[in-house]
Amino acid sequence: MNLPPCLSVRNGHLHIGRHDTVTLAARFGTPLYVTDEDRVRARYREVHAAFSSRYDRVRVLYAAKANGNPAILRALADEGSGADVFSAGELILALEAGMDPDRLLFNGSSKSPADLALAVEKGVRVSVDSLDELQSLDRIAGEAGETVEIAFRVNPALEVPTHPKIATGLRTSKFGIPASDILAAYRAALGCEHVRPAGIHCHIGSQILEVEPFARAISVMIDLAARLTDLGVRLRFIDLGGGLGIPYRRGTDPEPSFSDYASAVVPVFTEGVEEAGISPELWVEPGRYIVADSTILITGVNSVKEAHRRFVNVDAGFNLLIRPVMYGAYHGVVVANKADQAPAHRYTIAGPICETGDLLAEDRDLPAIARGDLIVVLDTGAYGFAMSSQYNGRPRCAEVLVRGSDAALMRRGETMDDLIAATERPPWQARR
Ligand code: LLP
């Protein structure tokens, strides 16, 4: 079986780190997300080393949207990571986790005045996505008597091999300022009193399994950086965004490493900056690559039904993992308590949500499955819990963190009370 590195099979059971998933399910209940902290830390180190061994002025800004649990952010802060934050909430989470404001970048194509005011208050750099936003930020920073360092988000107009919903650098995407308008944008920023252009930013898309598109992106950025330097902008950083994917179909998908990525990008970068006579920092914003394979979703089997297909009805659906439904994404599955058994039938794993599309995995050859078995969905650390909802009146499940021989909750499961905790009773609805 082709498993992520933090998983193994012992005594017929799937283990994460040193922990038997069957024991974890009995202790914490299902559905349950479980993350191996050592794996997250190892991946961060791998990313950082891949760059810092090739260029000494590198920053890794973990994309907090992939998994914003404070325990994950804290572990990464401890490793020295910064963060790409995409909302006021992610900014607060990152600061709470102890991340240095100097290592954060506030991204986003639609920031409210309150978002911008928070960035100013916390002393965080902003990636500005429009001229309108530039004007708002200049005014808000001015009112606070501050000056904010910014980058502009560039739309590099690049086609990339990934799902169209997550190809963010397309000419037609909502993100960024077209490369042809970028010089004018920096000119406008140079004219602002309370904004200082300090960097340039792009992000071409997510779950990209080739490194060549990143080399193309950095060369677009370098070309712009040289022109901006001529314009009088002192660039302190070039931020290439995130996007390197992971092989969800292990053994079939290409498996580019961060070392492959860095060796495609850094030479283009160093040659370009030398030629332009500048020495900016190189920033990257990986999310998925750092956390995806550290985490599993354990889900219990409520029933098995032989109908048009052999359905395994489990207790987690797209309320907890929306990627298969939203992007047609593939996630490997393992029967946790029968992990050493040979496939017996072809199964489709179906969630409990009232929609036909609520399938976590289709047509998988698995050992004979019965009520009470445990299905583990692999590689769910990125955009798993982070995209969960309470749809269909389902409280979100717990998240457990393991490290060495320790296992502890990093988020309790929501209760039925949590379904109503934030609701209000309008005064005309008398309590009966
Ligand atoms: N930086 C920016 C500005 C981004 O928008 C993103 C992701 C990242 C970095 C991190 O990208 P990564 O390294 O994780 O590929 N929910 C989708 C993925 C959406 C990604 C959005 N932006 C999924 O489940 O595949």
C-alpha cells in the first residue's frame, strides 16, 4: 500500500506516527481529524532548506488558509515560519499563535476598511490588489499616523495545469493587477504619503504538480522587478505565492519536491536580480505542501448497502471534507482496522449529507467492509477541516494532534449547542 510517510500498518491496523488509528477513534470518537505534528514540522524544514541552501535571503510564509488551527500555526511559528493571511481572522489566528507581524503578509482581493485598519494597527504588510484598495489603505494608514509597506499582487496571466477553480493567475481571474498596469500602480503608490511599496507578489494557482510554471512565473516577476527598479521602487522582497501540489494518487501522480521547485526557480531568480542590480528577499507561501499529508480523517461506517453500487455509508461527508465534491478531488482511503487485508469488493464511500454528490471516494477496491469498521481518508491536512461547515445540522468534528507518544485534542468536537450558540431569537418569536 502506498501511504503518506507518517502512516504505517502494524498488527493489521493503520497507525499515524506511533498511534493506532483504531485506538484514537475509540478514545476521541468519529468522525475525527488527526494530524502528526512532527510531519508538519519536517515539511516546513524541507521547504526552508530547499530554498535557503540555494539563496540565503528566503522567507517561508505558510498559507494559513490551508489549515488554520492555532496548534498547527504555533508549531510552524516555532519553526520560524511566517504566514500568508487572507482575512482578519487568519491574521488574528497567526498573531495569537505567536507569529511575528514582520513575517506576515495580508493578502486578499476584497479587503474591507476594517481589514485594512487591522493590518495598520498590527503593523502587518499588505498585498494590495487594486488601485481602489491602495487609496483606502493610504487614507486609513494616514488617519492612524502610520506608514504601511505594501506589495502589489500581480496577475501574471499564466495558464497552469490544475483545476480551473484554483488556477489563480489566469488572465481572467479575479486576483491581482494585470502586468501591463503594474508600473502605473507602483507610480501611484510612490505618490502616496502613508504607503511604501516594498515588494511584489503573485500566486499562480494551487495543486500544481509541475515546477515549470513556477519558473515562468518568477521570470515574469523578475522582469517587472527590473522595470520597477528603474522606476525608483526599492524592492525588498519578491513573493512567488504557493501552489506546489502533492501526489494524492500516490504512485501515479508526479511527485515534485520543494527541492525540484527551488532548483527550477532560484537560478532564474538569482540571475535576474543580479542583472537588475538588486538583492531582494525571495518569499514563498506554501500551504498544501506543508500540511496536506500530515493529516487523516477517520470516519466510522454506519451501514453498507448493495444497490446500484456497493455503498459504504460513513459519518463524515462534504460537511467535513468538501474537496472531492468541489473539485472532483481524489483522496486515498484505507480500512483502518483491516489495513493488511486484500481487496474484496469495489466500494463507493458516501457521506451522510442529503445530496447525491456527497461521495468521498468512488469505486475503490477495498477489503470486505462491515458496519462499525473505520475508513481513513488520506492527505486531508490542507483545505480539509478548514473548509468544513455545519451543513445539514452537523456539528464540526474534533481535531487531534499527535506528537511522539502524545495525543491530544487541538479542537473539541462541536456539540448540538454549538449549532444554536450564535443564533438569536427575534423578539416577535415569543418563547413557547
Ligand atoms: N498564497 C495565496 C495568495 C493563495 O491564494 C494560496 C491558496 C496559497 C498561497 C497557498 O496555496 P497552496 O500552496 O496551498 O497551493 N481549496 C482548494 C485550494 C485553494 C487555494 C487557494 N489559494 C483545494 O482544496 O484544493
